[in-house]
Amino acid sequence: MERVTVYERRYFHTPVTNPDFFLLANAMGVHAIRCHTAEELPAKMKEFLEYDGNRSVVMECLVTSNEHVFPMVVAGKALHEQMLHPSLKIKAREP
């Protein structure tokens, strides 16, 4: 979102390839949950939140490389100036 709203789609980055967090967690004895789609998210979140806690848990949500991940803090801004997803913005109340 920062790239789109602040830098007008001027992309700059260093490509990074993440490890397979699901397999890595399992290899370390951690319960792992992977979410592939937005449709799966409610069920996966339920599984995550209701996990019995007998060991650590990791939840990996796969998103496209151009997905906006919120909240985000634009370079040079403070944490209290973070950008929230448009559906989470609180509308100012009129007196």
C-alpha cells in the first residue's frame, strides 16, 4: 500500500525467498497451520485460536507479492501514524 499510495507504484525492492515456515515449524516440533486462501482464513483462525497450547503454534498465511499487508508504517512516520486497512478506519464522530 505504501508503494501504491506514497510512491505512486514506483516499485523498488530486493527479492527475498522465504523458507517454508510450515515445514520449518514442524521440523522444530511446533504445531503449524497454513492458510492458502481468504476463504480458508476463518476456519484456520478458529483452529489457531482454539489450539490447546500443549506446544507452540505458527500460522502462515500465503498472500500474493503485491498484497497490501496491514497495519503498515510509512517510512519516516511514527507508529501512531500507521496505515490501517480501509475497512478498519474509524470515522470521526460528529459532535
